[in-house]
Amino acid sequence: MDAKTQTDTRKRSPADRAAHDGAHHDHQHEHAGAGVDLPIVGHVEYRSVAFLAGLGVAGTVGAIEWPVVAAVGIGYALARRG
């Protein structure tokens, strides 16, 4: 910090400083996690890819019926968006 910033901070009352400091934490940064960019879907995180791949394998080997696989996959994708 430079001297001007320190002086301005000290001139404010503790309540003003607290309100100002809290304002920086109110906004959220949207950072895309590590993943892959798919042409139609967009950016998909690795853990989502792993879950959906596992779901597909379970459907392929018959552990889960395909309508259930589709419903779970669509529900998961919708939940991750919102």
C-alpha cells in the first residue's frame, strides 16, 4: 500500500472501513474450473466429464437402464448450470 491509501483508510471511521471492506467480498467471481470445451455444450469441468462418463459406462454394461441414465444425466446437467 502506498502512503495515500493508508492515510485515506485511517481517516475513515471503523464502521466506514468495515462497510468498504465488506463491499469487496459481496461480488462473486465466476472462474471456470479445469475442464474441456465441447462444441455444443461449452465448457465442462473434468469432474462432470468423469461423472457423465461413469454414468454412460453404467448404462452401457446394463447396471442402469437407459431412461434412468438419460434422466440422471439431464438432471445433473441442469443442476450444474443453475
